[in-house]
Amino acid sequence: MGLIGDGLERALQEVFTRPIPKTAGGQMRYLVGQVGGTRQAAQLLGTSQRTVERYVKGQLKTPRGGLAARLENAVRARWQPGVRGRAMKAAAAAKGIVIETRAAFGYTAAPGTTDDPRMRRITQSLPPEYANRLFTAYKNKAPESELAKIVAQGLQDMYFRDGGRRAGDLEVEFTDIDYIDFDL
């Protein structure tokens, strides 16, 4: 995933009502239940099926190498799907989404105006229609460029055009993202 996908994932993880299991065994048992077996969990984590079975039984306690990070990331990605779904639905239906970013913004506008890209730090609330488009693309595993295009259109309409009250012919380019965070 890229910066935007990771930012959406962090925002969804902030709505969790319970923490993920703390032990490797607990995480492994949850993952095995979610993916449908030890073989699928082993393929997902890039380890052997026997290793997964040992964690499930409690014979192994501390993951070696990068297995701990891969295991935690796999569990976080699947943790509380109902809570995650309700948060996305609420943002897409009524609440909208807040974006905070620092990125380079360039413009295509009327002659005589500057179109040089420059870094800006923007915090902007976007209406539910943009949240819906963003989460639909995210769920469909759209490329980062498509997610960036949706964010750029939302910021263009709500921040730069002020909801249609000014700069109607302004086209915004959203590049060189320093960071991006979302709040549901």
C-alpha cells in the first residue's frame, strides 16, 4: 500500500473497540480462524505450516525475524471487520472524512495566475460523497494514483474552490505527498 492506503488503514484502526491479541499465540489463533486454516495462514505469513501449528498450540511463544511484524499486520488488517465496516458506512453516508496532509499542490488556472507547485499543509473536512468514493476505491484495492485523484478532487472542490463559491475553472494537481492522515 502507499501513503493514502496506509492513512486510511490507520484511520480505520483508530475506531477499534478492543485491542488486538497481545501474544503471538493469540494473534496466530485469530489469524488461523480468519483465513480458514493453518496452511492458508502459513502462506500468508511466508512461514511453514508446522510453525503456525506450534504457535497455535503454544509450543512457540516469540516470533523470530520479521514474523512478528507480518503477524501483527495480518491480524490488524482483519481485526473487527464489523466495526471497520460500520465506520466506513457512517463516513460514506453522513459524517464524511477529515483529511490532514502536507503535499505539493500545482494548479491549472486562468492566464496570468501562478501554477508553480508549492508545499501546503491542509486540514479539510470532505463531505460523505468523497468518503464513499475513497472507501469504495480502497475496498476494491484501487492503485494509489486513483486514491490520490479522489483526494485531489475533494480538496479541489472543498478547499480551493470553497464548495463552488470561487475559482470555478481551477484544476488542482496533488503530488509529492509528505504525509497524509484521515479522521473518521
